[in-house]
Amino acid sequence: MSQIQQGMAMLIAAFHKYSGKEGDKTTLAKGELKDLLTAELGDIFAKSSDQAALDKIFKDLDANADGTVDFQEYVTLVACITMLCNEFFTKQ
């Protein structure tokens, strides 16, 4: 597999590692999203335990307002964070 294909497989695996623990296996509930952000992106989110910040992230991600974060909404988050990291590192 190419590096991009490996990255895609890792994104899919990370999503499904956390989805379905609290219900639908194709979406992330708020608790599942918190677990994912803490475990997988803790360095970026500084292992924040700020419930208000988590609520805002969840609300902003839940584009269709169905009370869960689906795979497309999750990928949007990862893409945005990746773009911000790229900007940060290209300015260094």
C-alpha cells in the first residue's frame, strides 16, 4: 500500500476503534468522540477535560444535527486539523 492508502486505512481504523461503543457502530456519540480526541489527538488538544470545549467541538462537527458524528464529519475534523498543522509547520 502507498503512504496515502496506509493513512486512509489508519483513519478508518481509528474511527471504528471508538464508534459503536455507545450505540450505532457507524457513528461517534459524544463520549466516543471525547475518547477518540483524548487518545488519538491528545497532543493537539492538550488532553483537555474542558466539557464546554468538547460540547462546542461536537456541536460544530455534527453538521446534520443528529446528535452523533458520522464518518464524513470525523474526516472533516481530521482534514481541518491536518491543514492547520501543515500551516504551522510550513511557517516554522
